[in-house]
Amino acid sequence: MSKSVASASAEEYTRVRESPFPRVHGRPAWKYYLKLKKHAVGVSLGSDVGYDWATGATGTMYGLMGDVLGAVEYEDITNIHQTD
């Protein structure tokens, strides 16, 4: 692993750790699932990835949002087809 990759990995780790998920006590209800999903999308948007499906036609970077939402919901929101 090169130093630049290790450095980028450490920066990403720090960025994600600085945004902890909200706590859910007891058995989570649907509204808590939606809250956690929204938070996960927010965190994933900041990810710098090289996937073709992570960049829109206008150059907008969507990070790993497609991995959080799933292909169908991601395509509905972004109009980008997520390929495997």
C-alpha cells in the first residue's frame, strides 16, 4: 500500500468517524430507520470514489450514495444507472 493510499484511507476514516450515527434505543421504529438512512447518505456523499456511476452528467459527485440507497432508488434520484 503506497503512502498516498494509506493517507487517503486515514483521512476517509477520520471523516466518517467525525460524523457518528444517532443512537437508537430499544427496538427501532421505521422513522429511526429513515433517520439512519438519511445520515448514511449524508456521510456517503462525501466519499471520493472513482466509479462512473458516482458522477452525474453535470459533474455532481454522489460518492457512495448508490451503495446506501440501492440501484433503483439511486437511479430515481440521480438519473444515473448504477452498474455492477
